[in-house]
Amino acid sequence: AKIFKSIKEEYHSFYNYLKTFTNNKIIYERNKTTSSLSDKISKDLKKRGMSFVGSITIYSYLQAIGIVDDHELECFCYKH
């Protein structure tokens, strides 16, 4: 929690922290479990002292919050 709070203090929100890695863009890709983006974020969070933030976990989180859009073409949520 201390690490999360320090990120929040530095960037004003965890989402703002994530935007520094994405330039506030949605990433469209399918059939992946990790990416260079999730690798970078995972590495940075580990450097800050967090644990259990491997690249697969971070990639899943990015999918859950909509930064990574991996909906199949047939999915009603597919946007582009």
C-alpha cells in the first residue's frame, strides 16, 4: 500500500502513472498474455518494491481496465 500511495502522490493517480507508459492510447491486440508494455510496467513496479506484479498479471490488469483491448472480431465489444 505504501508503494501504491507513493505512486499516487507522484502522479496524482495510478491511472496517470499508467498513462506515462501508453501516451493515453488504447492498445489493440489479440491472443497475447504479455507485451512489451506489460513487461515495462511490471519491471518498474518491481523496481519500486512491489511483488506479485509479473508481466502476465499486469497484462491482465491492463485488459480489465481497458488499456488493452483484445476483443475478438465477433464480440459485441469489438470497437475498431
